[in-house]
Amino acid sequence: MDDLSRFKQTYFDESAELLAVAEAGLLRLAPGDIDMDEVNAIFRAVHSIKGGGGAFGFNDLVAFAHEFETVMDGVRNAEIPVSTELVDTLIRANDVLARLLAHAADETEAPAGTTDDTVAALRRFLDRSGEPADEAPPAAIQAAAGFYPDDEDDEAGIFGDALAAIQAARDDQPARAAGPVPEGKVRWTIVFRPKAELLLSGNEPTYMLRALRRLGEAEVICHLDRLPPLRDLDAELLHLSWTVTLLADPQVNRAQIDDVFEFVADDCDIRISAEAPPPAIIVPALIAPVEPVTPAPAVNLPEPVASAAAPATPAATTSGAAKPGDGARRTNGGTDHAGPATHTIRVDLDKIDRLVNMVGEMVITQAMIAEHLRDLPPGQFQELLEGLEGLAQHTRELRESVMSIRAQPVSSVFSRMPRLVRECAAVTGKEVMLVTTGETTEVDKTVVENLVDPLTHMIRNSIDHGLEGPEERERVGKPRAGTVHLSAAHRSGRIVIEVTDDGRGINRAKVLSKAIEKGLVQPGASLSDEEIDHLIFLPGFSTADQVSNLSGRGVGMDVVRRNISSLGGRIGVYSTPGEGSRFVLSLPLTLAVLDGMVISVGEERFVLPLTNIVESLRPKPADLHGLVNKCDVMMARGEYVRLVHLHRLFGIPKAIDDATKGLVVLVETEDGSRLGLVVDEVLGQQQVVIKSLESNFRRLDGVAAATILGDGRVALILDVAGLREMSRHGSGTGAGNGNASGSTPPSPSLPAPADKSDQRQRQTV
């Protein structure tokens, strides 16, 4: 890959992020609720895409982005009112910009007319803003003054100042003399001399001059010393420069002015200097001493930044450093200044994957060395053992650091959902409000990438099947707008994502009827509510009366289950008729390495995720209870816990069957339920590398993955929730097909403490 291709790829990567920022901001933009910070963020995103596109010669993209940017500039100047129609048009414009970027990345031409309709729609909003094209100033005067057709400033603004400067320059008259700096103000002098090729990169000086005006009172002088004769004038080159005298409050600092020129710092010469009023003069008392008078504080002015400016003029003064946090202020006209820059580097994902694999191999090698050194005589090779402990610690820290590199917040997925909700609501005619929480929850990148399709199907299902129409909701006493709540959180070493709606809940009668009609359930079958709820995950099942863009083909929830299972996760459904439904996804935080406890059952070795283990104990005979044709339970810490004999579940011979002679490992699932796993022995804690069993062999019930132990043996990593379901079903090991109906027998009725009752209906796949 040559250097230009590398730079282009960086541009496309950054543009994708900017498009996501713009879309998120547009989805939050609503009439009567305008956040100027959001508007400015959208404008900057489009402007950045336009500027980069101009640098690479993507002319069609630059031309369209200019139309988009012009409308956004009208919005942030309050020239174009925000309406639902405008927001819809801007969202379509963002989509068109994404398509143009895709064609640019593929080095293909966009089909003719790709942008025509959207450009026409954007221009209609400009026409409505009261800017007749026939009354616009001539183009040459506009360019000279730093004025464009979307500028409505009067003669006291930039246009008037620039015209006066042009006239003064032509008459060879001196510029207006600067008077004394008013009290409580700081006078900034900004000399802005852009390079001739600035316009070719998609940047416009007008926007920068306007941004400076928003910081205070600005006097703009346009310099024509580089302007060639008319016959030699090149309309694509910029021959002008400007001097701006800005009278601003002391709160305006150098960083905010630098932000105005953030995108053109390499394409222009900038000099910035400041002048503050002199401190108040204290006249000494002539007769009697009086209380001391505190002089007026000096204005803190940061040192000029040399990266985008020539040496400061002699008028520049500095009386201290900028106050902490000054650079973090938001202004209506400029960009955000987030204080110290965060240094980042883009790394190809394949390189990180190779690093993760190498860390995994290090973990296995370290475990093998520890296994061989375990049999050394006590007291010998002490230094070697201490070195091994240090290696284990460093390996753990390296593993955690590498995992943190792959970790990403789920906000990258959640940010796509508002657009989906908006479109689904428009198709169904329903009023829907999306609420998201836990967007900063981090999870492995591979998991994040595979969450998009399941969440898309589940939210569509909630809107189309779960939520009622506005009129129906009013009849039953609910708000007209339904609510879909999307949340993410860490629980028991896993990530749990929930999609909740306040709709009608699952219509179990209709679900059962459709299942019988499609031959998925035998007529006359007696199914529990949980079993009926589980039917929605069967392939080909749908309760939609007709096929639409949202549903009706019976592939949505089946896809959800398959995708989640492929990640080693589970999906559960809770539903209450008339109140709504809740779908719960439980996924591993990472697909690489975990901390586990190695246990033995007979001659087999298993690994239990350390985050699921509560404690291990050897019960007394009085603590054990057996229920005929039900299960064995144990009293632990004041509550009854179901016992699961792993050797019975997996058919392992030569294992300890009596829990009082073996060990019981209490484990907890992400929903808080507990199990007691009967094992022979707990061998110790160990880091293990996760190897997918499904991709290398096949899926097994109660097994999440496999790993390689220090002695080279393959051990299965147990899935605690899967073991719970197997024990309830009374099933043994198998290929993972499970019970088609998903039957879940009710738990035995025991004299358990009253505060442990849980009446929620739950079915876990």
C-alpha cells in the first residue's frame, strides 16, 4: 500500500466515524429542542469530510457536502428553522454522503442523479430562508469580502467592514486607528493569510470569519495585495488575506481562537496577538492610611501556539497561563476544545488479533511450565519458582492490557438504534421513544460487531408486535408514545443486554395457534406459558398477519438465537400480558482468555469461570434433601439450592456420587439464581485460553467452550446457566439440539425463606 492509499484509508475511517457523529446528532435534533453544540458538531463533521474529500480530489463528494454544510450553517445561524421535514432531509443527506464516500473508497463513479433529489430538497430550505438569489452581491465582491449568499449580516458586519476595507485599500487610505482597550475587554489581533490552494481543499474563509465574530466584536479588514489583474484571475485560487481585530471578554482564550482555524492550520499563515487594558493605577493616600486597595487582576493570556502561527507581534502580552478548564468551554460559533489532546494511533485489527493469539499461547505455555514445576521437591529451586510467579503476574497484566485494547463500548451499536426506531415508527404509524442506558459498558470488539443484527431484530419485533398503536394505548390508559428501553451492564463476568418494551406483551393464545397451524406443535399439546413464549424463537415462526418490510417471514428471532448462541451467549424472555416484554441477552465479555477454576469429576477435568463461583464446601448429611422424582437440594446459607451431579449429567464413570464425600461448588448465574455442582475435587485457579468448541467440533449442552490445560489435556469450560437448564430438563449430554418446546418444569416447592420468592416468568434458551 503506497502512502497516498494509506492516507485515503485513514480519511475513510475517520469519515465513517464523522458520519456516525452527524447521524447521532441529527436524530437528537428536534423542533423546539435545539442544542447548538449538537448543531455545531454536525456542521464540523460534514465540514471535515468535505475538507478531506477536497484534498483527494473527490469533487462530487465535495460539491454535495458543500450543499449539506451550507444548510447546516443556516441552522446554526438561526436562519433556517428546525422542522421535522428539515431533519428528515438532513438524515437523507447524511445517507447520500455515506454512499458517495463508499463510491470514493471503491474508486467508482456514483450513478448519475444520485444527489439530485437531495440537493434540490436542501436548496428549497435555503430558498425559504429569505435569500433571493437575484439580490445576492456579485460573486467577486462576495469572495473579496468573505461573504456568501447565506450571510444576512448588515453593513455593520463582515460584509460592511470588508467593503470599507476594500475601498480604503483602493484609495490608499490607512485603516482605522485602534483606540484604547475598553475596561473588562481584551483586544485580539488575528492576521489570517491563507494559501492560494485553500479553496481546493473545500475550506471557506467565510465560516472562520463568522466564527470569530461569535467570540466578540470583530472588525475585519480584507487585504488585496496579492490580488492579480482581472485577466490573470484564477477563480479556483484564493488571493485575499484578512486582519481581524477582535474585542472579546477575558473569558475568551487563545485555545478558542485556535479552534476556529483547526482545519486550515496547515494551509495558512496565522498570527495571533493580544492586548489587555493596563491595570488600575492605585493613588497613595496623602493624609491618613486607608485600607489597602487590591489592584484589578491581570488578564490571563496563554502563550501563542507556534503550530499555526508566525511569531507574535510586539503587541502580544502574556501575564500568566490559561486557567484550568478554559480550553474546555463550548462556544456557539467555534469547535469544542477538549483540553489536552488524547494521543491515539490506528492499528489494523488483524495485528491486534495476532497479539491476542500470542498472549493466549503465552498463557498456555506458562501453565505448562507451572504444571511441570509443581512436582519439584519443596525448598529447592526457590528462585525459579519465584521467577515463575513473576512471569504469571506479568502474563496476567499483559493479558488484561491486550483485552482492554480490544474492548469497545457498546455505544457504537446503541448509536445505530435511534435511526432504526425512527424508521420503524414511521412504517408502523406508532409513536415510539427509545431510552438507552449503559452505553459506556465495554465488551470485546468481536462481540460488539455481532450485536447489530440481534438488536435490530429484537427492536423491530418490540415495535411491530409488542407496542400498541397510539389510540389503543390511550384506550388502555397508557401514554400515546410507547417506550423501548435498551440497556447494557456487566453481571457475573458477562455482559447483559436487555430490550424492554411497555407494550401488550406476548399474545400466548395467538402464538400457540400459529405454532399449531405451522405444524411446530402437535394439536392438543399442553404447554406452559414459558414454553409458549419460547416458540417465538423457532425457525419459520411468525404471528404477523401479512408480510411487511419489518416482519412476517419468521426469520427474525431465530436469527437472534443463532447469532447469540454462536457467541457463547444465551437469550431469555420475560413477558407480562398488558404490561410488556423483556428480552435479555447474556454474552461473554471476551472471546479470548478468562480466569477459571479447574475441577475434576472422575477422570475428567472441567473449568468453571471464576466469576460464577460463590464458594466451595463439603455439606453435612443433615444439609441434604431428596425430592422423589424431582431433584436433590442442599441447605446453604439459609436457602435451598438445587444440586447438580456433573457425573450424572455427562455420564462420567468412576466419580464420587455422595456429596458428603466430594465437594459442592456453589455457582451463581447472571440473573442471581444459584446451583450446587457436585464434583470430586477442586484442583486450583488458572488462566485459560478460550477455544470455540462449536467451530471446531459441535455445540454441547452445558458447555461454553474448551481450553488446553498445562498438562496438554483438553478441558471443557462449563456454562453454568446451561447446566441449570439441563438439570431442570433432566437431559444428559448431547449435540445441543435441546428440547424443541423448551420445557422448563417448575422448581420444587420447599419451605424456603419468604424473601426468596420470585414470581417472574422466565424461559432461557
